[in-house]
Amino acid sequence: MIKEQRSTPEADTDIINLELQDIEGIGPTTAKKLKDAGILSVMDLAVASSDELAVDINASRESAATFIMAAQKLLRDSRIIEKEFLTADIALEKRRSMLRCSTGSQTLDELLLGGVETQAVTEFYGEFGSGKSQICHTLCVTARQPIQSGGMDTGVIYIDTEGTFRPERVEQIARARGLDHAHILKSIAVCKVYNSSHLELIIKDLGKYVNDFNAKLVIIDGIISLHRAEFAGRGTLADRQQRLNSMLHKIIRLAEIFNIAVVITNQVQSAPDTFFGDPTKAAGGNILAHSSTYRIYLRKSGENRLAKVMDSPYHPYSDTRFTINEKGADDIEEETSSKRNKKGSKATDD
Ligand code: GTP
Ligand code: MG
């Protein structure tokens, strides 16, 4: 089925040739049960959560976990995913082989140590108009560019929960950057989601879509907007957080297993207990804080935007300024030219 839907020829054919029944311990009956539960491929099973799968296929949690581990083993044996234990030198090699995608602004890329990266979830959060969706639109354009030009030479999956994706804007950004807009537009798969259950379903099948569209970048603009709107009121908070938790864990597993970059955007909520500094914090509480590898806070700063690294395992806690113009996210002209001059004068001083 995946084979027929594939739109790109260059992806790994091993993944698509694997069937659920190739997994040790899974016969036709279990394969059917899994398919009925929406688990259509080995990758879907490999990233499933054992608690949810147990309920979906009416089995014990232990059997569900055994199936998931068997699927992961098959992917490892087929060299599609990494071994469970790696020596640190190989782990470093793997980190070095990860891809990075430019945000469109060199200063913002520098803040991210080279752009948004695969095997990670990068969260941009900030108030309305702070530039979250504009960065997402720009990434759609840069992702299609060759690796040597800061792209990943790949397709993009854009999940739009707020109805703010504009293909015209992508076209404008591509034109302003002198790029082939027709080719870029063809490589973006957009999905407009209408409610939280729809979003959860899309995320559940994301492994399949990533494969179908040969995407290395998945953008989810407004990761919790729908859950936030639907689960209003304190009584339903625990339920909302539990559903968000399960969805976000799936996203992290996908990013790591399939070596894809995931970019999510989030809103802010006011934190009235803050006496000093900016009284806003990311919405979604601890669950979201723990699921994002990198958290970048965006703020309007006059005509421009300020981006600040708030949480990261290895980025320094620094900030930078960038702007939004017809090229999407872009450098502030006077800042880059003064930087260039500084570098130039430093070179002559030496
Ligand atoms: P919410 O989704 O409302 O939370 O905000 P957001 O952070 O996603 O804001 P978004 O990225 O949509 O930024 C909107 C801002 O980007 C606008 O206020 C404009 O300043 C700027 N912007 C949007 N489109 C264009 C454009 O075509 N050209 C230029 N120059 N600026 C634009
Ligand atoms: Mg937006």
C-alpha cells in the first residue's frame, strides 16, 4: 500500500518491503488485529506505545510490549534503525551525520548551532505575531534546498492546526530567495486538522506519512491549540495532559527513530507569579517542557524579533535578533553588515 502511495523514488526501499508478518511472533491473525487498530506498517508498530496498543488490540500490556520490541528488532536487524547500545564514538558519528535545516536567518541558525536538526524536536513559542508561523513557512522553502545550501533536500509535512498555512506566502518567500517555487510547493504535504482527535490520529500515522512523502521535516504549527481549546476548564486538565503526553512521546520517538527534524510551535500563557522579567511562559506545562529537545522563545522587538534559547541539552543560553520580510525569516541587514565589518577589521588587526 505504501509502495503505491510513494511519491519520491530515492527513499530507502528496505522499509517499504517489510510487512507486519515479517516480525517474529506475528502471524496473520495478529497482523489483522494490528491493521484493524490502525497499525499498518512495521514502523507504526515500532513507535507505538505499549499501553495504548494493549487497549487497541485487546491484549495484555506485556504482549503489546513484546510486539513493539519485535518490530524494533526487525528494523534494527534490517539496519533501518540503530542498535540498542552504541559505543560513544559511534553515537558521536551518528550525531555528526544528523542533518540541519536553515531557518532562513543566519543569526537564528547560529543561535541553533546550524539550524533545526534531525533526531530532535525544536519548539518555537511566543505570543501572537512573534513569527512562529513565518519561521515554519520559511523552513518549508529552505528544507527543499541542497544540503550544501543549508537545506536537507527533502519534502516537508506541514500540520496546520490553526488554519494559517498560506501557500502564497511560501511562493513569495521562494521567489524572493530566487528559488524554484513550483518545485518547492510540490514537496510540501499540508494537512489541516480540525480537532484534537484528528491531530492525534495524524500523529499516530505519521511514520507512514513521513515514508510516503519522503519527508525529513515535520512541522506542527500550533501543537496544543486544539487540545487547549477543547479541554477548557480545570476538571478535564488531567485528561488533556495525558492525551498530549501520549501524542508528544510518539513525536519524539519518530524524530529519533526516523532521523527527522520536528518543529512545533506553541503559545504562551501569562505567569502572574513572575515579578521580574517577561511574565509569559510556554503553554502546556511540564509535559511540553519535557518533550521538546530545544525550546526557543520568540518576542517582538520593535520592527524585529528576538529569539532566545530557553532549554537545550547543549546550546548556550543566548539570544539573537532577526526580522521577517518578503524572504520570510531573515537577518537584520544593519546587524549582519556590522558583524561582517567587525570580522573584516578583526582580520586586518590580526
Ligand atoms: P500566532 O499564530 O497568532 O500565535 O502568531 P505567530 O507567531 O505565528 O505569528 P506569524 O508568524 O504569523 O507572524 C505574523 C507577523 O509576521 C505579522 O505581524 C507581520 O509582522 C509578519 N508578516 C507576516 N506575513 C508577512 C509578509 O508577507 N511580509 C512581511 N514583511 N511580514 C510579514
Ligand atoms: Mg501562527
